[in-house]
Amino acid sequence: MKYNFDEIIDRHGTDSVKWDAVSERWGRNDLLPMWVADMDFRTPPFVMDALKKRLEHEILGYTFACEEWYTSIINWLQQRYHWEVTREMLTFMPGIVRGLAFAIQCFTEKGDKVMVMPPVYHPFFLVTEKNQREVVYSPLVLRDGQYQIDFERFRKDVQGCKMLILSNPHNPGGRVWTLEELEQIAEICYESGTLVISDEIHADLTLPPYRHSTFALVSDKARRNSLVFMSPSKAFNMPGLASSYCIIEDSRIRHRFQEYMEAGELSEGHLFAYLSVAAAYSNGTEWLDQAIAYIQANIDFTDEYLRAYIPAIRMIRPQASYLIFLDCRGLGLAQKELVGLFVDGAHLALNDGTTFGKEGEGFMRLNVACPRSVLEKALGQLREACNR
């Protein structure tokens, strides 16, 4: 079946954070939103059909995880990542960020050190701070157009940290970490007694020819010292259903986390959370392949456009996901001026690079999971603003 990703869908009036919260966040409603990490493509029809079918039975009572929830995840992970997962390894979570908060509360105490590698998805350090833990920043290095890990610094910074929150693949840079890099992380963290939380929500959006390596499979030490967080929400555009899951290979870590989740009744989802995952993973391969191809073409279009018309802005080419970190330092603007250029000049709503840490100064994050015509319009507005 051929899916249409060029279709323009008006999302106004749906309580969409991406579209309807622009006015509250920026104080104006004339901005084209290219920020929040969800897509402007239709949620796949097989997901919507599953939800509609369930609604035909007009009693929405208490529910539990259907068998298809387990089998679809197990089959998906085996087919996509050659990961042999059992039912016992799976724990439902009502969202990745909530899962991070639960893991921080479960495995650390107030005042403990938790390490992140900025620039990085901001809830990593915000949730840590709000739970009264100390954030340790071990910055990535931008080299040859991609973010790299300074392992000499990493080894020093991680000492004394109870936890590392790893963005795998990386957000906002889109980096797919190599097997060798992940092996080093696993080795160092095992030696330092630092538990690794690997956020792999963007794994299913890895772009060819790159291949995602799930952290728990890179070595025995990784398997014995990690929790892996996953969800189909990014890949199949259904984050509003708050359906994520955790895979834990090590039985000791698993039992501790599951007991914590069960004690707070945190590991049970609503009926749509289970049904949507089963529908996406059971029917989604063809749709996802086409979506990735479209996103890849949007990334190529952005790269070519910037090179031709706005050479002062360079993009960090993502190896996964539909988020592009724009290197705007060539414009020679202070961050406040840069944000003003995008907002007041180009009438665009993007993520300020400093949201992801001070290492994001001079950068903006662009979401290209939208129809090509919308992307072209956005880049045109940016071109005109830069020319002015």
C-alpha cells in the first residue's frame, strides 16, 4: 500500500502542544511550528482502526495488557534488532520521561549524582534536578560534523555517579552510536558502578545505512547493568497515548524496578496504550519503511537548500530520527538574536539550542517530519529573514 505523506492536515483546535501551544509559549500565533518531536503525518490507519474497533464495544472498563502487547513487542525486537526478549523482561511505562523519573527514584537517593552528555534532550537533566539529584554534565564534542564522546573526560566525569542517562540514538544530534562506542560506555560504567538508562525511543527511526545497536546487547557488562526504554510513539506518531516499555535483562535490577513500579501502581496502562502498540508492531513495517524514506528525502532537501541559499547555517546530518540540529554559528549572532531571527524574522517556532544545555548555544532544532511543501515554506521564510 502506498501511503501519502504529502497530505496537509490541520491540527489546530486539537489541543496539540506543537500547534495550539505556540501562542502561549511565544506570545503570538503567526508562527509555523517546527519544534515538538511529533509528526504532522497521519497516525497509521492500522493503529486508528484498532482503536476504532475497540470503541465499537461501548464499555470502557478496567483493562490489562493483552497478549498481543507482549507478543508484538517480542516479535518486533527479534525481527528488528535480533534481541530475544521474554515476557518477564518487559515492564509497561506511561511514557519515557515518566520512566526516567521512576528509575531515578528507584535506583538513586536525594543528592546522588546522575550523569548526562549535553547537548541532550532536556528532560534528562530537568527531571533529575526536580528529583533533587545532582546533575553531572559530560559534554559531547562536535567533530567532523557529528557529535563524539570524549572518553577520557567521560571516564573522569562518571566516577561517583550512580546513574548515566544515555540518549541512544542521540537527541538532538541524531547520532547513532557505534557498537564500539557503546561497548566502551558499558565497560566504564560497569567499573564505576554506574547504572545505565538507555533511552532508545528513536531507535526505530534509524536512517539507512546506519544500524541501531541496543545497549543491552553490546556486551555482558551492558546486559548486567542497564535498563532499556523503548516505545513506538515516535516511529508511529502516537505519543499522546503515553505507551512505553522497559526491557531489563538482569533479574536483580528487573525485580527491583518492577517492585517499585507495582508499589505505586505505575506499571499499568489504559486499554488504548496496549492496543496501539500491538497494532503498530504487528502491522507497521511497510508504513514505517515509507515514512523513513520520506523523512530521509526531507533531510536531503534541507541539506541541499541550506547549502544553496543559506550557507551560513549548516545542519548536523541526523543518522536517526526526523530532528535536525542546525548549526547557526556562521551567522555570528548571539543566542537571543538568533532566536529573534527565527521567531520575529522567519516566523518559525523551533527549539532553542540552549534548551539542550549551554553546549547548544548557536544552534536551533528543526523538526522535518512534515509534508515537503510545509518544509519548503519554512525554509523559504528562513531564507528571506536571513537575506533581510
